Amino acid sequence: MSQIVALGEAPRVRRFALAGATVLVAGDAAETAAAWLALEPDVGLVLLTPAAARAIAGHIEERPHLLTVVLP
């Protein structure tokens, strides 16, 4: 079964842990990029905050097998 990951600023992603998602807190673009590159192979869905999506915009298409959703 694929993992679900929530990636971004702590106040926006911590609540997803209650639903069973792996939460990766990233406070800036460098932390976001490092977390994105370190995702495990069994991750299938990544929930991104808008800031996290902007930080990795150039890298999302490098991993076409991942479904990504930008949170409102």
C-alpha cells in the first residue's frame, strides 16, 4: 500500500498525522526540496502546502509516478 505524505509548514500539515499521513515539516525552500528528494519509494500521494509547491515546482514533473495535491 502506498504512503500518503503531507509536506510543508507545520501549522498547515500537522493535522494530517491524525488521518495517518506521514508529516514532513519544511519551513523554507531548501528544507522542502530536501524532503521531496528524500521521499521513500512507496509514497503514492503528496499533499503540498502552496509554499511547498512553489519551492519544488521545477521538480514535480521529475517524479511522474507521484500524485500531488496542492492544499487550498
